[in-house]
Amino acid sequence: SERDILRGEDILSIPRRALVFDETVLETDLGKMLSVIPGLGMDNLLIVFTMIDRFDDESRWKAFWDELPEAFGTGLSFPVEVVELLQGSSAYGEIVKAQSHIRNLYEECTLVFDVLLSAYPTLLDASWFTFDRYIWAVELWYGYAFEIEFPPSTTSKTVMVPFACLVNHSPWPHCVRYGRLDVEADALRFPAFRPCPAGSQVFISYGPVPNVKLITYYGFAVNDNPHDIVPLTLELPDGCSMPDVQAVMAKYGVTLDHNLRRRRKTDSPMSRKLLGTMRVLVATEEELQAMLSGQKNPMRVVGAENEARAATTLRAALTGVLSAVEGAVARCREQAGRVPEGWALGARMCECYLEGQLLVLQDAVRFCSSFKGL
């Protein structure tokens, strides 16, 4: 900020007409033209509109398009060498799946591109419709659009907010409430909820976003992210009474899929649901029957022996996951220097993401090991 911004003062105010969303896009000739193409849903219409409109010198959003970077460098466009740095983590599967999904979407759009180029050969250029151009527009909309309400409706719309989308995210931001159009001002306002002194960078919040989402859709990870998570999928133990275990899990609403979170002060990094699941998975047949009858509740301590078994089993599971992530961190550091030119920052963000996973797991193992039970 060039000057002090006081609490309650607008950091930004963007007029409704400057917003890029279904209504303003459909007001344009290009938007009207795209809206009559069969099978082109609004999400893809906005992407295709962006691919074309960024090259229109008379577009009302020309100044905004010109301010955007030539590449966003999110996980959606990570080259194979960068994606492989994440092997052994949940982000690896997330990014591989997302990249495959986007490639399929592009293939589905090629027919639309062919139709447009055939219908408007003098107005459109085939170079605007390459996969690289498509992924650029996808990264813009997937990573930088906002969900905005337009009163009196309480249903949010996907909106590109020029220039505001370029304000960086922080878990400790200056602005968190900007999701509703100010009807009186006919603008989207970004009020500061805490002051920002002159010379400091202004941050907004993208929400309580874990690093797996940040690196996939924004291309960065946050050190010491208070919203970070580590997915944990448990397995049914060998020799367990499968029908009874499943019946108890259904009765108390627990599953095998959980998230470990950063611990705050004396809180547990493990949810009550996870602890309840562990008590069920290590329960004896007698304990399972007591749970089914309601005499015992796995969301609370079932018994000293059950608690000890649950602690030992969970600690072993966490140690195995921790070992895998430690290996992933070591491989990432070893191979980071071999990524293609221009992707050094992406490699560093992969390392930052993995280090965050390591912190969550180490915290969980320490918590589990410090208890005789859970």
C-alpha cells in the first residue's frame, strides 16, 4: 500500500460493470454468439470467452487481460518432472487427476473451436485455441475467480474480479469479507478488517484453504499454514468381525477417511471422528456388541485396554505415513534441480507443501506418543 489503510476503509472497490460473469459476458456480442452453441455450459462458455476476448483490442476488459501474466504456473500446468516431486503425497494424486480432467475438457471443446473457426475465419485465429491457451484460461478461472452474491439473491455466482484477483492470499489477511455486491454502491467492496501500514503488502483471504488446494489451483504453498491437512485413510484390521464393525461405524457415523490438522495450542490434531473410528477398529467382539446396544459409545473412552490398543494402532499407522512423506521430502530436495527451466519456483513450492505435510504428521505422532491412550 502507498499509504496507511485504516480498519473499515475500502482496499478496493470494483464497479459491477467491470466484473466478468455470466450477465456481463452475455451483454457482449461475443457472449451472445457463444450462448447459442449447443452443449456449451456456462463454465466452459466463460473459459472460451476469455480465450477470445483477451485478444480483442476493443474489449471493456482489455486493460485487465493485459495485466495478467503470460503463465500462472499452478499445479494444473506443472510439467511431469515437477508433478513427480510430489509422489507419496495426496497432492500428487490431486494434480494428476485434475490435469487429466482438464485435458478431457479441452478435447471436448475442440469441436466448438472448429465450429467457431469455420464460422468466423476472418475474426478468429487458430492460435487462440491451443491447449496452452485453454489451460491459461482454466487456471485463471479455477484459481482466481470469486464466488459472489448479487442481492436480493443469496445464490453465489462465479465472478472474475479485475485486479482484485491479483491481490495475494495470506492466512493472516487484511480483508476477508468481499463476497457480496454492495447494492447501493453497485460495486464489490473490499473493506479492511485490520489496518495496513504504508509500504506493507495488502493481503486478502481465499478462505481456510489447505496447501493441497493452494498448490494445485494457485501454484504456491504457505509456510506454517494453519489450515493445512493430511488425508488419512485407515484399513480394516485382519481378522476383524466385518459385519459388526461396519454396523457400528454406520451407527455412530464414523468412516475410514479422515484429515489430520495442524494442532492449535492444546487441541488434538485428530478429530473425534478419527478417535472414534480407532476405538471401533480395535474393539473386541464384546466391545462391538456393547457399542451396537448403546452400552458403550466409541466417541468416548470405551475402556483402558481398548484405548491402549487404539493408541498403539494409530501410532503405527501414522508412523508409516510419516515415513513415506519423509521419503518424499528427501526425493523432492534431491530432484528439484532437475526440473525444466522456469519451474524452479514450482519445485520450491512442492518442497514447501511436503514440509507442511511433515509438520502435521510429526505433530500427530508426538501427540499420539505422549498418550497412554487417546
